[in-house]
Amino acid sequence: MRHDAGAEGPCVAVRVPAKINLFLGVRGRRPDGYHELVTVFQTLSLYDRLRVGLIGPPGQGQHPAARRRMRLRLWHDGGATVPSAEDNLAVQAARALGDAAGVIDLAFVDERAARRALPDVDPAATPYTVLDLRKGIPVAGGMAGGSADAAAALVALNELWSCRLDRDTLRSLGADLGSDVPFCVVGGTALATGRGTALAQVLCRGTFHWVVCTTEQPLSTAEVYRAWDAHCDANEVQPDAVLQALRNEDAEALGAALHNDLEPAAFVLRPELAEHKAALLDAGALGAVLSGSGPTLLALSESESGAAAVADAVASRFAAVSVAHSPAGGPELAKG
Ligand code: C5P
């Protein structure tokens, strides 16, 4: 772990998968401005990795009394589109966990400012926690990259700071950070309602093979929902066919049942996405669907080699294509 001051202390690493929506039904706009959803979440084998470390006098940082004051720093390799300060969801997750666990004075040290001013941290006086984030999930692609990082921070810091909060508590802390965070804390396959935060695990047999197609221009989730308000109507399409295909390990049925009510809204904002989706089907995919609010498109194939063939056929249309499988478990923790 990179750091500039103090002795290296305990360390925890978490690998957290991306999420996809196999079904996303929008039931209408709610009084609080969010939209009422019925969605089937599943984790996908693209991962972010978060390493959290504690720097300070041995043992001090994990003592409940010492946890009352903590400094926090963040590094990431996600480029300019990933927030580097308090607006990063992993930092917000650290703050939420800190509040819940009694870290009453959590000071975020902006890395860019700190680099100019070092050495400014006296680890003997105030321990600090370093978050080191490696992005593998497409940024702003509709695959819950930011939410996965928040979930990773909740799980990793719960361990590092010895907070001993259970997953249900982490899940409800996550709901305040973003609609996808509770699912990212749990992983697997789940049916979600409400804002997307009320979860029930569902049975999924087997493994499904996907082509993940990312485009250069990100899409804002809020903007896609606003386009849905302007152009779409609530409906009552049900996820039963998706749930049955998952139970039956039936890729062909799943391909036919994939459904996302945000697609027409995203296609209004990015008409080329509709053409790309058609090209994925022409290339032999069993089904294709916008991932969440997009702009990532997902194509389902019967096998890994089938997915690779579809990926080859459409590669020139996208900034990047990769092959991945689902489901991909949940956050996995390794102590350093
Ligand atoms: O919850 P999250 O911060 O991820 O949501 C981002 C934006 O997406 C919200 O500000 C809202 O505009 C929209 N959204 C929504 N209904 C949901 C989830 C998200 O309108 N169920």
C-alpha cells in the first residue's frame, strides 16, 4: 500500500463485483423524486479492488477510544471521472460507517492538497486510514461501480476498525449512500423493489456468459430517469420469465426475457445505442439489454466461446468489449 508517513499497520483487502439488472421495471415516479422499481440484480465478474490500511501507533487505531479521531485519505486509479475527494462514494461510506461506529471526528485529507503539504500527518497523534482503490468496473456505465466501492468500503472498514456491524446493518447504511449499494453489500442474485433497496435473494442455477460493451461517453443515471419521465409510461411488466430462466439454468429463455424499462429513455439520449443493441443480436447473442441506466450494453451467449465470438464481431463499435460471467458472489474479504 502506498503511503507517505507513519508505520504500516493492519490492512484489509476487498474484491467487489459489478452488478447487472436482468430485469428492470419502472412502476412510476414517487413523491420523493425516486422511481418505484421491480428489478432483478445479479453480480458480474468484473471487479473493483479496495485495500484499506491503518497507519498509526500499533494497536491504537483499533482501540475503540482511538477510533474517536481518525484521518482518511484516498488513492484511486480511475482517472478524472472518478471523484477523488468527499464526493467519492467510498469516502461517504467511510463517513457513514464512522458515524455508526463512533468515529466522531473523521477528517478527510485531500490527497492533492496533502502531497504539497507533507509531512503534515502526525500518526502518533491521530491514526489515519488509507483507502487504495483499483477500478475494474466500467466508470459511469450503469454497472454500479461507485456503489460497489461504497459497499467495499463498508465491508473492509467494518473489519479494519473492528466495528462488528452485521451485513444487515451495513446494508441499511448503504441505502442512504445509493440505491444499488445494499445489493452490492450482499451480492449474488436478488429481486429488489422500492428504490431498489428492498432485497430478497432468488435462486439461480448455473453460470451465464456475457459480452460487456462500453462506450466512451458516460450517461448520468438522474438524466436517464428524467428522460423516462418525459418519454415513458409506467407499466406492469413482471420479472417471472427471468426468475424462471434463472431457476432452470436456461440461457436461451433468459436471453429472451431480458428487460429494461430505462432502455427507451437511454436510447432517446443516445440513439446509437439502439443500433449497437441490434448489432449484438445480429452477431448471434441470445439476448441483449442496457445495463441499468447505461450506457453499457450486455449481450448474453450460450458459452464463453460464444461470448468471445460476439465480442469479436462487435468490437469496432465500442470503446471496449470484454467477456464476463454471472453470478459472481458478493464482496470477498482478505486480511492483510
Ligand atoms: O440512489 P442513487 O444515488 O444511485 O440514484 C441516482 C439518481 O438516479 C437519483 O438521484 C434519481 O434521480 C435516480 N433514481 C431514481 N429512482 C431510483 C433510483 C435512482 O429516480 N429507484
